[in-house]
Amino acid sequence: MLYLASKGIELSQYQMVKLLYLADREHLRRFGRPITFDKYVAMPFGPVASAAYDLLRGKKALGIDPSDLPFERRKHDKIIFVEHPKRDIDRSMFSRSDLVVLDQTVEKYGDQSFDQLYKLTHDHFAYDRAWKSRKTKADEMRFEDFLAEDASKEDRVSDLAFVAKGM
């Protein structure tokens, strides 16, 4: 989130979690792993990076207290905006592919409105599948559903399952 906050664009909580989703989805498709490893859930407004969303809303997640976030949060009505990084980014925390995909995601989607991101992400298979089969208002999305629907998907899922066993 700090990396996206440092890009100089105003991001609402909804835009932040959508950009994280889009970056993780793209990175998984291209490089075989997500960037954040956050758990994604299908909620009424689309895919949500759940730990990021909790932190943005002021709830403790992954052992992190929201007061320790390295950027400012501003509340306007019921929406939280991410702004003003409190420190520089430690680029050594990211792989080159992480940075490339995050930058491409910001360039492609960073200026899109909530409505545009809503429509885009609601059309994704992973969201649609989780939303249609939900048992709660926030059912978990499966990373394997982030992959492109093509002839190589079954092999990629098998390869990723093998790698995931070692994590």
C-alpha cells in the first residue's frame, strides 16, 4: 500500500484494494505468484484485499496496528483516502517484476474512478465465480481463478499447487 500511496494519486480505500487485486492478478498470470499474498474476498463492490481493507478501515490485521501504517489516512464521509507517505519505500522488499507490475497497474488503472474499477473487476471470472457461489457477504476468491482461461491453465494450476505445498 505504501508503494501505491507514494505514486502521488489520490486513492480511496476502494481504489486501493482494487489496484492491489489487479496487480496481484496480473503478477500471478505473468510470473506465477501474487505480489501481496493477501486473501481476496468477493464483496458487493467487487474483489477486496481483505487485510489491506481491514487496515485501511482502522482494524488490526496480520499483527499490524493501523496506527503504524506508513502513510496518512483521511476520512471523508464514510470513505477513507490514502495519502502522504510517512517514509520512503524500501525497494529491496520488492522483486523487479513486482515493481514493473505495480507501475503498470498504476499507469493503466490509477486514474480510473470507483465506477470504472467496479465494472472492470465485476467482469473477472474469479470474482464472478466467488460471488455467485457465496455463502456469506465476503467469500474467499481462489487464486487459481485469477489465471487466464486457456489451454495452459490446468498445467499452471498443477504447477502452482506443487509450489504452494512448500510455502
